[in-house]
Amino acid sequence: MRVAKGDRKVKNEAGKPADAAGWLQEAMQRCRTLAKLFGVEKPFLNAPIPGLADAELAAAVSQAGGLGVIAAQRLTPEALRKEIAELRRRTQQPFAVAVEVPPREPAPADAAKPLVEGLSELLVELGLPADMTSYRLDLHSVVPNLSSLLEAIIEIQPRAVIAVGGGFREPEAEALSKAGIL
């Protein structure tokens, strides 16, 4: 550990606070910076849980001063437009949309085999099939088309978009940035 010149706060070799109070102070400052960037009063947002993070919850969080998030991971562009219309009926505050970014390549057909085999006893105990053929494990089959969803998002103009499960690729990130969406 070292003491920063002109500062009595103890820092570690990476220049970060070595104590919990210092770490918390830095974390709070990062949160305040993000809140300012998002145009909200309070540095909090709701979790983007599909089926729960809808227009009602996002509007309530936004109205309370945070960044309300609509979980669009399983929504079609049309369903997302309806959720946003409902959110905007409830509030004019900033909000975000969370989307799932599928992997570039589908996983091999047997990628989940160890998982299903490892859970087979539990599956049987629960009265569920314990073979892989009984489950749809391809993420591409349940995630809406990302490009059509992003087109709707650019039209909708949320303050931010949250990528769940992966990061945006350059063309996607550039399109959002060009539209002024964080």
C-alpha cells in the first residue's frame, strides 16, 4: 500500500482505495456520474427481468427519479412499441430498454448435454423429461431478431439500451450512438 502525495487516503498498488469507505466513496461518485449521464436524479435502475420489468415498473422507477428499464429480451418490435406507449402515457422521464444480444454463432447442438445430464436426477424427481431432445436450448429460437428490435428502439428513442448476455457489435453500437442513445 502507498499514500498518495498530498493525500492522506491509503491506496493500493493499482491506485484504488484500500479501505471500504474509500471504495464506497468512489463507487458513489461513479453512480452520480452515470445518473447525470442518463439525465436522472437518483443513481438507480430496476433489473431488466423479462415478464416483470414492464412499462408499469419502468415508469414508476423513472417517476421516482431513477432510470426505469423495460425488459425487451423476449418482446417483438410491435410488443415493445406498445410497452413504450404505455410507459410514455405514465411518465415523460428518461428510461432504458434491455435487449438480449445472442451469440454470433449458435452453440453446438450438444453444448448443454453436461448440464442436462447433471440435472437428470432432479428433472426426473420433478416429473420432467431428463433427455436433451425434450428441450429447446437454442437461444436463437427464443430471442427476437435483434436488428428489427434495434430499428424499433432507434425509432422509440430511449435514453439508453442495455445489452444483456453480451455486448453490441460495432454496427449496432454505432447505430445507437448515431441516434443519440447511450
